[in-house]
Amino acid sequence: MRTAVSRLELLQPRSVREALRMLRDEGPLVPLAGCTDVYVGLNFGTLSAKRFIDLWPLDEMRAIRSTGGVLSIGALATYTELIRSPLVARRLPILAAAAREIGGVQIQNRGTLGGNVANGSPAGDSLPVLAVAEAMLVLSSAAETRRVPFNSFFSGYRKSVLRLDEIIAAIEVPRVDGRQWFRKVGTRAAQAISKVVLAGIRSDRPRIALGSVAPTVIRLPKTEGALASGAPIEEARRVLEGEIRPIDDLRSTAEYRRRVSANLLERFWRDTAG
Ligand SMILES: Cc1cc2nc3c(=O)[nH]c(=O)nc-3n(C[C@H](O)[C@H](O)[C@H](O)COP(=O)(O)OP(=O)(O)OC[C@H]3O[C@@H](n4cnc5c(N)ncnc54)[C@H](O)[C@@H]3O)c2cc1C
């Protein structure tokens, strides 16, 4: 049953500082960014929270800039802003590629990168990109700002180290060397949740991440090691098939996901050769 909106409370801070104070003094509060995930929960009545804080108007959390070689993306940057950003196109084109495949135009105009991370779905399309880019998450509270490596952020299925008094303020991406590759496999091109999503970076230290094959997005250290040591792609495929433990669910079967993941690995390796 739908959640009755009249029983919900919304706090509207005018600055990030005020938002952090509210989270500390008036919490627990659920942050709202573009609301594209939250509204689904409200509509299905699966969200038990009653008190929310609206981050969407806080433009200071929207900037995309480069500082000292680090690409810094405000957590409120939308997919449309990522697609249009010359900096993202130059530094991390696979993030723009992922953004282009998320939802449709309406979702791209509202959905944010910070929301995709905080929502923590293993099918979140931006997550494998942030995993191979070895991004850092800037987490802010009234007390402190701390930086957590993206690859240490998730602690289980939709669980993370984010505290109740914290928000994701920004996502920082260090310089990425090597050829970048991204592919999402879903039922159709638009508005489909991925069955498998792979991001890769080819350099002397190959990096590979997969979404939708485990409770969280995962890096594949054994497969990366096989490729780094010059193993033929057939052997790397076998290593990958042993390294992941996908499940059967509504969207796909474990067997299909395993096979498609190996096919994507091979395609990544062929496309980025030479
Ligand atoms: C029709 C439709 C299609 C979709 N298609 C895709 C798709 O193809 N691929 C995909 O990956 N996703 C898809 N999504 C899911 C969703 O659009 C994305 O996950 C989006 O990035 C969520 O961002 P948001 O700003 O709307 O988050 P919100 O809904 O505002 O928030 C999501 C969660 O993150 C928390 N949160 C948000 N921002 C912050 C922050 N800065 N700090 C701390 N917590 C925060 C919220 O409290 C909430 O728990 C789709 C959703 C819909 C409705």
C-alpha cells in the first residue's frame, strides 16, 4: 500500500552546514536527493521512514571540478550533468557512458550520482565505474569530513559505513591511466535494470568490476591478476567464472550471469587491445 504522504515530515535546510546540523540535532532523517529511488519506496509502501531532509536545492553539492589532478563530483550531480560535463568526458568517459544508460531522460535529469551510491543496489550502473576508478567518497557530518575508499564503502547487501549523521558530499576520482571500457546488459536499452554490468580499465594493472553478480558491486582481483600476468583470455574467463557467485532472481539466472560476465570480459580485452 502507498505511504500516506500527509504523515511525512520534510526538513528544508538552506545550506550544507545547516543540513549537517539538522542531521546531528534533529535526526534520524532520511536524505532526499533526486528522489527517484525514494519515491519508488514510498509508492510501494516499503519505506518505513517518516522524516526526511531535502538536499536537492543545495547547489554547493552539485559542482563538477578538477582540483590538483583529482576530479571532484558533487554528490548531487545528475546523470544529465555527468553526460554534459567536458571534464567527465575527458577524465572518466565510462562514467558518462554509464549515465547515458540509466533510466530515461526524466530519471537522468533527477537521479544523482550520490543517490546511486547511497542507495547501494548491487545493480547500480555507476558503481562498477567508481570501483575501477578507485574513487574516494567524501563523507561529511557536523563533526568532521572523512574520505572513504569507494571499494571499502559497502559492508553487505545495501549496507555501508555511512553513519546516520553523515551525507555523501562528493565523489573524488584520481587520475585514471589506461583504456576505459563499460558495458551494461539488460532486457532492453532504456529503463531496464542491469542483469550484468562490467567496467574495466586496461593498463599494466588491469582493473575489472562487475555489478549484479553479488550482494554488492565487486572487483575481481583473481581475474585481474591472471590478466596482469599475461594469461590468455580463455584462462582469464575460467578464473572469472570461478571467482563470482551470482544468484538466480527475477531478472536473470546465475548461469546466464556467469556466462555473460565471461563474454563481457573477453569483449573488454579484445576491444582494448593494441
Ligand atoms: C524508472 C526508473 C529507472 C531507473 N533506472 C536505473 C538504471 O538504469 N540504473 C541505475 O543504476 N538506477 C536506476 N534507477 C534508480 C535511481 O534512479 C538511481 O539509483 C539514482 O541515482 C538515485 O538517485 P537519487 O538522487 O534519485 O536518489 P534518492 O532517491 O534521492 O535517494 C536514494 C537513497 O540514497 C540516499 N541519499 C541520496 N543522496 C544522498 C547523499 N548525498 N548522502 C547520503 N545519502 C543520500 C537517500 O536517503 C536514499 O536512501 C531507476 C529508477 C527509476 C524510478
